[in-house]
Amino acid sequence: MFRLALNMLFGDRAKLAMLLCGLAFSALLMAQQTSVFFGIMSWTYTPVVNIRAHVWVSDPMVEQANDAKPMRDTELGRVRSVDGVAWAAPLHTSFLQARMVDGNFKLITLVGIDADTFAGAPAELSQGRIEDLRLPNTVIVDEWGAQLMGKTVKGADGKMHTVALKPGDVFEINDIEARIVGICKVRRAFTGGPFVYSTYDRAKTYTLGARRTLSFMLVEPNAGVTPSELCERIERDTGLKAWTSDTVIWDWSDRSLARNTFWWFWKNTGIPFSFGTAVALGLFVGIAVSGQTFYSFVLENLKYFAAIKAMGASMRVLAGMLVIQAVTAGLIGFGLGAGMAQAIGRVMIEKGMPPFVMFPQILFATLMLTMGISIVSAIIGIIKVSRVDAATVFRG
């Protein structure tokens, strides 16, 4: 019977194609939009990924990694005196306007790191050396920033082209020279602006001597002391807020800075609602199109189901046939939709568009939802077949 059910499904190619289109489009929309959503949300905790440290210390009122509330430099000494602290380094982060050679202004994220330990420095430099930051008025720019802040020149074809910045190029931050000595590879930020690294002391100069410039402190625990234990000690002894830097967003520890940042954007922005609407639309479109198509398929084959029923097949067998047809179509539709979503994601990554992060959980959830659409379609067909009179097959 099940083989007969598949022959009936694949025998009507027009209906099968329409059914697969509905399921594939639904799976594509759900998988692609969810992957883009998590990609964009991964930008929210970019500082925690780019700036590596086991423990971050901040002002008690800070709620997430992009919410830097400057502290006094004297707080650094208090943290260093806590039992279990191997070392603590200052970190400055701020948004500033940089003036390019051609007079244009670009919004940048200035990151000031400790000149002695280079704690918080980018892990990978494609050009230059991190030690060159100790030279006067020097900075390191990320690859995205080098492109974004590049110089516009006239090419041999007579058209204007943007040439990426390179070591040796100069721009200004608050009318103070910033000479590039390196290009680094880091993840882009949610704000869209490039990262510009300098030393902590030079960052004070670029911010025109602001009274408070200490945004965070990066802390390393002694051997035998876990980050969570050290966080408790720092909060108890200093009254400051201490976080672990776990970048696993599903970590439910309240001390995870990445996790808190992710959920802060989840609760306080319209991003989840916007993408959730698109996913829900894909689900409803899938149910509507697939349900209607499958119902039409059942109507056209109703005489065959009636004949099978007249030959003594139970409703359980007929229901199994319909479920097999719907699930088979759902699996094929899911494969097509997920494959197209992955292909679109690769293009987005190559073009430097919003990030695309397809977790295995996304594929599993999409599969379950697609199967749910298929089961709903099958139920619609089962209801219709259950009401058909087997005697209709003998009435011509």
C-alpha cells in the first residue's frame, strides 16, 4: 500500500511540483531568516569575541558589552589587589569620528589596550606587528575598516575606485594624527563602524583628556581559581560588576557577558520581532500553499482512495498512505529549501553582507516545522478521505 501511495504521489508531477515549491519556499524562508537573525545577533557581542579575557570587570550599572560606563583609573589598583587576580589590564572603548585625508568623516570604535601586556589586542594581524603600537601616534585598523576608510582615486579607466588603507597611511582622530602600522582580522561590530586599536594612554589623548576613560578591566585568574569564583571575589571586595567572557550564548550563567549582551538585544530591540514575523510568515505560507495543494491532490485521487476503501482497506491504512505521501514531500521540500538557504548564505558571506550563521539547531527546527506543515496537510487529506463513501466507486 505504501508503495502504491508513493506511485500516486510521483505520478501527478504537476501537483507534486507545486507541493514541493510551497514546502521548499517555507523551509527556505524559515532557515534563511533564522540564520541571518543569529548572524546579526552574533555581532552584538563582538567585543567579547575580539577582545579575549577570562574575566571582564565593569561599572555596576553596565548591562551588556556595548554599554561601557567609564570608571576612574584608580579602580584598576583595587581589582589588582583582589586575592586570586594574576593580572588586570585597562581597556578603553568609545565611538569617535575619524577624519580621512580627503576630508570625509567616519565613525570608528576606538579600542585602547594596555601597552605593556597588549591584553585585548587582536589575535591575528594580516599586516604589521602589534609591538609597533608603542610608536608615537600609531594605530591598527581592522580589514573592514581599511576598506571602508579607504582613499578614493581615479583609475586608469577614468572611474573612481576606493583603495584600502595600508600601513603608513594617516588619518586624524580629534585633529590628532593616527598613523596606521598594522591591519588586523576581527569580527565586525553591531554598530557597523571599524575597530581602531591604540594604546590605552594614547586613547586618552584621542578622547581629548576625558576625565574617565577606563571602560573595562580585563582580568586573568590565578591557577586553581575559576573565572566564576574570581568574579564573586571581585564583586564582594570592590563593589564592581565582574563577568565571565563565555561566548556560548546558550550558557545560562548570569555572569556571562556574551550571554547577557545577546539577551539584552533580544529583549530591548525589535530585531527578534522583525525576523520572527518573517519566520512565521514562512510557516503560514507553507501551511496555506501545501495544505491547499495536498487537498487538491487528494480530491483528484479520491476515486482511487474510495476504491481501496471498497476493497476492504481500513481507515488506518488510508491514513498511513496519506501520511507517507505528505512526509515524503516534506523531506524533499526541506532538502530543497535548506540547500537554497545555504547557497544564499554562502553568497552573503562572500559579498560581505549581513552574517549568516546556520546552527545545526536551526536545521533541526526547520525540519520539524516542515514536517509539521506536512502533517497538517496530511490531516486535511485524511479528513476528506474519511468522509468519502466507498460506494461512490461503483457509481461511476
